Amino acid sequence: MIKIRYFARLREHLGTADEQMALTPEIRDLAALTEQLRRRGGVWSEAFGGEQSVMMAVNEEVADAAQPLRDGDEVAYFPPVTGG
């Protein structure tokens, strides 16, 4: 199992702050997980397949789509952070 957390506008758009998901052989990395979420359709497709970019972290460290996933990981999705 992995825990998935959604922050800021994603949490509001998706209507959930977190969920748990079993890892399957198809979900080996963040790219595959993100695609699985996008395939849910509707707001999920908008959030993960649209023009808005999403940042990702695994176990509180920013990660890219190639990051492998392991049982017990915590994945976070959040909008890009800007500042100045």
C-alpha cells in the first residue's frame, strides 16, 4: 500500500485530501501512478492530464516521474510553488 496526498488546489478540485492504493505490477513509478489517476476520468483527467502542471514528492522529497515506488511510500501531489 502507498498513501497518496493531495495539496492546495488539487485537494479542492479532487474533493479529497488523501487516499491509500495498493501497488500493482503496473504501478512501478510516479509516471505510472499519475497515469492511473488520470484514467479515472472527469476531474482526475483534468488535474493530471490537463495543461496545469503538478509537482510530486515521495516520502517528503521532490521527485520526478521516473521515481520508483515501494510499498509503504507516501506520495504527494501539489501545484508548483512560486515565490520571490
